[in-house]
Amino acid sequence: MAEKVMKLHVKREDGFLYYIDKQGDVSRAKMARGGKKGGKPSKVAKAGVKKEEGFLYFLDKAGDISRAKMVNAGKGKKKAKAKKGKRK
């Protein structure tokens, strides 16, 4: 279940991907469509949200910043066990 972090009421436009950047602000970039490349990102709203490890931050349907707990956060990759060969 997601929880709201900050209310911004950002209005979305079609054809753009909205995300929370490394600085904790809302940014958008033009989506790549039909062989055309996407555009460079631009800031939509300054929020300055401090991100905590183990959470996924996103822009919800209301245009607010929300976060959800990641299921496998911080567990890392499992190492494969080495197979034991038969000795002759």
C-alpha cells in the first residue's frame, strides 16, 4: 500500500513520463514513440523530498508524490553455489 509523502497536484500531459529525480523533485521527459527518440528531462515541480532506502517513490494519479515499500529491497543478488565435480 502506498502512502502520500507530499501533495503537489501536478497536472499531467499526454506523451510525457513523470518521475521523481535524484534531488527529490518531479521531472518529466518526452516518451520515445515510433522510432523517435525521447526528449531531455525538465523539472515540473521542486519538492526536495528526501528519499529513504527501501522505498519506491512515484507520482500518483492525483499528481502527488507517494511511496511504496519495495518487496526485495536491499537483499542483493544470491550467489550460485559451485557444483562439486566427481573425483577419479
